[in-house]
Amino acid sequence: INGPYINIDEATNLLLSPIQMGANLTQTSYYRRQVTDACSTAHSDTITITVYSNLVAGTIGSNQIICYNTAPAALSEITAVAGGDGTYDYQWQKADNINGPYDNIDGATNPLELSPAQMGGNLTQTSYYRRQVSDACGTSYSDTVTITVRKRIVYPDIRILACADHVINLTKYIDIEDFQSIKWFPSSEFSNLGDNNGTLINASQFMPENTYRFTYEVTNSCGTSSGVLYLTVIKDNSVTPFVTEVRVCYEQVSELLLNTMLGIEVEGSWSFSPTVASSHLTIISTGQHTGAAIFDIEGAWNNNSIPLNGNGEKEITVTYTTLGNSCTSGKSYTLKIIITDILP
């Protein structure tokens, strides 16, 4: 404000236009008018054009991993808003996808905190949150916080066909995040296993052509869930799949662990009609689910290259070959997967 002042080219009118003032300003600037006659030179008062710094929305925290159908901890401000004109309006937002769209959360205008109730209470799917800040200069957004929801621990009945001389890795048939341990009942049948968290079973200890029923409990950081295992021991080539058609709603089932559903070991030769559906099959080759085949139901539903049938459903035919062994030769079977958006 104390100068020095520089003449603006051709600025000799009674009015000073925005273009002559420098158009889009990036820093605070000062202006005055100089008047000269034969006697002397005089200056007007000084006008200040204050330019605010860029509006910065600050940061919020923090990312969380929670169990299915539980409430997250509140979100809070980590670093404060800066810049702008200093008069801020706050609005917290939520999305089901990190790329949006983000929707305003009703009543969530507290700059310092977003409560669990405002976040949606008990969550059943991964959700994303950010804080919007607005002032006279514009709008800015904080970083995005991710609340990851672990899958619900729900198990169907597991049906397994096994040769009498096979050792079966049961974790092929049980899909769980953050696996910790498994218990079998009656435990006496598995007393000779001793290692690998009780996930191996030797079918030779059971009579061929009989079916045995066991209950099990699987534990992870979210708790314990139980299920039922039916083990049928065979000695000839009578292997047939338990399931030839399955109907699922993508809003209820995000993926299928095919080994569990079919109850048959598959050698890995999977083919699909339409063929584009094959992009949604994942063969797990490492870790506890070695050899498991996982089909992404939600991904297939959202794939526009897989057409809808006349009922507004997606039909996918899977052809697979069972694993040959000492008591049966490999055979080809088909499984029809029907995906719908109608809840049963």
C-alpha cells in the first residue's frame, strides 16, 4: 500500500476497467488516481482489492475396517480449513463408490465431527465419506475416508464327495476373511488331525458309500459362525454335482465360491457362455483357498456385455470338468447361474 505505484498504460479515463486493473488477480493489489494540472500533481485515496488465498478443505479421519452390520467410529477433523474468505459452510457427504456420486448427509453440517448415526448406523457395505467446504470464493473437498465392511460370515451347507483314499483340505470350501481358526463337532472324528487348524480330513477313516454330517464353527476377528458339512465317501465313478442351477440376487450375494456349492473338486478347465463371463472367475492359487474358484456375481451383473434375457435376468452357463482320481475319472458338467435384481 506504500508503493511504489506504477502508471497503468492508457488508463486515463474517469473509470478504471477490470481489464486495466489486471483482470483475474492472484494477489492483493492497490489502486489510486493521479490528477495533474499546470499547478501541481495530486493523488486520490487508495483502493484495496483484497485477494483471498485458495480455499483448502483440510483433512478428516480415519479409515476403518469393521464387521458386517456394525457401526463405525465417528469421523473427525484432522486439519482445519484454510484460505478463502474465512466464512465457511460445511456439508458431509457419503458414497457407495470412491468415485461417487456423493450425496449430502441430512443435517451433517458440524465442521468437527460426523457421528456414527449420520454415517448410516450399522453398515452392511463398504462406504466412502468426505467433507465439503464452501464460501464466497467457491467449494473445496477434504480427502476421502473409507469404511471397509468385512463380508458377512454366513455359510451354506457344505457337501463334499471324496474318494476313500483322499486327504481333503477343507479350507477350499470355506471362504472367510481374516481366518483364525475352525472347530469341528463331533471333534473326536478329527482328533488325529492335530495340525493346520483342523482343516485337513482323511476320508479313509470313514466307510465308503456313506454320508457323514458334521457341524463346524469358523472364527475371525468379527466373531464366530457355524455351518454344516456333509461328507460322502465314494469308491466308484458315481460322482455327480449337487447343484446344476443356482439363482442369486446380486444385492444379496456378491460372489460364489463354486467349490463349496458344487461339492466336487474341479481340475480347473472352466468355460463360459457367454464367454465374456469368464473374466469374472478367479482361481485362488495361493493361501488357504488353494484351488478354489470364485465367481464375481456383482461384477457379472454390472457387465453390460452380458445380456439380459426376456425376464430381465442374466443367464450364464458354466462348463467344468471334475478332477479325476483313483476312484473316478474326470467328467464334464454344466452349471447354470441366473443373476437377478429381485430379492427372493
